[in-house]
Amino acid sequence: MFKKILIAEDMEDINKGVHTLLTELGVSQIDQVQYCDDAYLKVKKADLDKEPYDLVVSDLSFKVDHRLQTYTSGQALVEKLKEEFPNLKVIVYSVEDRLQAVRTLFNQHNIDAYVCKSRNGLKNLSLAISEIAKGETFLSPEVSNAFSSANELEIDDYDISLLDNLSKGLSQDEISALYRKENISPASLSSIEKRLNKLRIQFNANNAIHLVAIVKDLGLI
Amino acid sequence: MFKKILIAEDMEDINKGVHTLLTELGVSQIDQVQYCDDAYLKVKKADLDKEPYDLVVSDLSFKVDHRLQTYTSGQALVEKLKEEFPNLKVIVYSVEDRLQAVRTLFNQHNIDAYVCKSRNGLKNLSLAISEIAKGETFLSPEVSNAFSSANELEIDDYDISLLDNLSKGLSQDEISALYRKENISPASLSSIEKRLNKLRIQFNANNAIHLVAIVKDLGLI
DNA sequence: ATTCCTCTTACGGAAAACCGTAACTCTATT
DNA sequence: AATAGAGTTACGGTTTTCCGTAAGAGGAAT
């Protein structure tokens, strides 16, 4: 089990909650910071002192305040940490459930676990820790389909067209009529509903508005 | 009229076109760069040599390539230039027509003109130059409503919050419940419907999806 | 030809969004 | 105190979206 852990989390209450959990798990040294820069400095110093951290648990979003930060987000912090200390284990603990963000963190920045803050957040966090201790990675159930093979790159031109038309204000009915006129298949309302449902699941969107907002952020349309 | 002008534009053909126009306008010294950093260095050097530029015409987007740049966008370049050389006149010449971007350039970075690359791009550019020479600012007709439009100024924080929550996938019902909990008024479903209806009319949106897509494009959320 | 599989379409019910109308609250003004 | 006006809320009806189920259409493979 891990002996020395750092928590980076700006919300004091959550920070404390995680601290309690880690204490219960028997971690002997637990340090806490509320700013990304402090996190980096602590890890850096610990490394120089030859007493490196075993694990960092970091949030993604940190409220900005008067203190100017070099690393303005958990993402930036994690990137830097994993770059400079590849052996350091990192758990991202965040409310964020956008699959693309999760994918990026794993693929680009090689994090070891992603845990969603939710009703079972702490439980999953403790699961994550034991998995990592065994050399495994961990993914919260809320975002478990971030890698489920099927959805990876299976967004085709039809999907894009659908999303584009939605974003232009057409109703599903109107899109159906349009596709019938232009001989685009499938054109039935039912198929369009089905496809949009698939996309909603893929992108973890609650509804069509959310879906369009997400794919616009991703630059897909 | 201006005597010494710098063109910052990565596309060679456009760069050349602007050069030709300026020559026709009787500008005696016209320099061209294809990288933001080169632009900054040239302006800096000219200033140190006591032969400063009168005007910079800059694009917004520069393709990234092997040359690592300190200033990776026209926006960053303009910001730096206006900060260090407030007297230097700056025209932004770009295809970008997002109103929010235009507003930011004028309000935050104090540019002197914004010209859209379009059919009449060069004509507007020459108009802009003569306006600036008279001490005026200039705004391309394509984006002329970035400031004039009354409708955009009537959007308050509540509207933004509403749109933001919508884009995050909350239903109108959920937003109502949220506002009740957080004592944000108005919180009733009816009022939320009404406000969204007003926004749909203002932005010429067919439905909520369309509305969110539009305000995202405008950079409002 | 039959089976199996996948894609498309159809349908029906529940939920949410859309839209008009009317009532209620609060404030300012006389 | 009375009234007008703007903002908020309530409510009913229609349309659209959401979601599950099931039937039809077409292809591939024995």
C-alpha cells in the first residue's frame, strides 16, 4: 500500500473527505494543497529530498483567485507531473464526466486512475487505490465506456451531418424529410432517433442540446 | 498617410495581395513576415532603431509548423504589440467573423480596425487604412453589428447562466430546481421558458439546440 | 431455401419542450 | 389608497424528443 500521498483539491471539504478516507486506509503521510503550483512544488521538493510521493490525487478544476498560478488546471498539473515524474502514480478525482477528457488524460498523460466525484466517489477512489497498488489502472463506472472499443472512432459523415443539422435548428422530423428528399439513408425519424441515441451514449450527453454542445466543443461541427 | 507598414500573414498569396494594395496606396516601406514572432521582433527592432512602424496589418490564424513560436496566434501577437507599443496602429485582417472575438480585440486589445477577408476584403482594408489615418477606427460590414446591435447588450448574467446550464445538459425542469435551491430568481419553469423564448427570438433560433449552438459560436458560453 | 444477423422502419407511451393565456406579486406613482 | 406596469408564476394544450419494443428488408453463409 502507499505510504506517502498528496491531495490536490481546492475545495476544503472534499479535500478533508479524501484525507479521512486515506487515513482509514492506513496511509501514514498525507499532504494536502489547494493550488496546482503548490502541488508541483511539493512533489518536486519531495523528489529532491529523496522522499518522493507514491501517489497524487488531483482534482481537475481549480477556482482562480488572487494567487497567480503557473498551472491553472488539474490537467496542466497532471501533464507536468507525469512528464517530469513518470513513475509517480496519479489519480484524477473530478466531477467532470466528458469521455473525451478522460481519454486524453489516459492516452496523452498516462494517468493511472480516473474517479468521478459522485455519490460513490470515495468508494470508487478507494477501489482505484487498491487497483493501482496492484499495478492496474482504474476507471469510474460513470465513464467506463470512455474506451469501450465500439465508440472509439465510429463517428461517420452521417453522424456529423446529423449533428450539424441539429445545430442548425432543424427538428428530427425536418431532418428526416430532408434526408428523404436528398436520398440520404437512413431517413426515417426512427432511425434518426436511434442514431442520436447512440451518439448521446457515446458522448455521455443527457439530451440533444448537451450533445450538440459537446461536439461543438470538440470541434466536430 | 502611413509610410512604414508591416504585414503579418502566413499565406503567401494574401500577403502579396495586401502588399500590392499598399503599394498602390503609395506606402513607401512595406515589410512582410509569415510568423508572429518575426512580426514582434521586426516591430521591436524598428522601435529601437527609432524608425518605428506606423501600422501593422495582421492575420489572426497562423498555421503551425516546425518553427516553434512564442506567439502562436494573431490574437497573442496583437495583444503583445498593443501592450508594448500602444501608439502603434493595428489592423486585424482575418476570415474570422465571430462577433465575440471582434469585440474582445477592440475592447481588450484596443485594435484600430477589424477587416474581414471576403470578396471586398481588400477594398475594406483600404477603407480601414484611410479611416485610421484620420484617427478613426474601422469595422468590416460583415461584423458591423458586433457593437451596434442592441440585442446583444441586453443579455445579462442570468441569460448566460441559463444558456450555460442548458449546454451542460440540464433540462429546464432541472434548471428550475437548481435555481430554487440556490435562490436565483426567477426560478419557475414558466419564467425559464419565457426567458428562453425571448433569447430564441433575439438570436433567430428555431429551438433550444439551435440557440445553444449559436451562442456557443458567438463565444457567449 | 433457411437461418442468422444487421440495418431500417414503424408504433406507442412517457417526458420534455414549446406556446398562449391568465393570475399573482411587487414597486412606483399619483 | 388606488392604479398601472413589469416581472414572476401557474396551467393547459400541442408538438417534439426520448425510449422501448417489434416488425420488415436485405445480405451472407452454410
